[in-house]
Amino acid sequence: MFSIIMTLEDGLELIENYKKGLEKFLETLPEQAVQLGSEMIQILTLNSKNEIKNLESIQKALKRPQKYESGLSE
């Protein structure tokens, strides 16, 4: 068995890559309008933009300095 250890920087990079993927998806979405229909395009666009906002909030929270120690020891 092995343990996966992810640093804060690794996590932020993972979030940034996911965000870039969503942004690329949004760029190519209009090209799919004929197959998907305008209503589906609107839903996918809104969902993707909301997901990007959520990721940005997570990034801000992770970058914010901690105001307290957890009290847990390793």
C-alpha cells in the first residue's frame, strides 16, 4: 500500500489545470450548438462558469494564510 501526499502547490496546480480545461470547453461549446441545441448550450455554459467560480473560491481559500493552528499533531 502507498500513500499519496499532495502539497498545497500541487493542489493549486491541479485546480488551475481543471479551470483551464473548463475555459477551453467554454471556448469550443458554441461550435457544438447545432448538435446540442441552444438550451443545452446555455445550461452547459452556466454550469461551467459556476464551476470556474467555485474553483476560484477554493483557490483563494487555499492561498489565504491560516489564522490558527489546528491543534493536531502528526
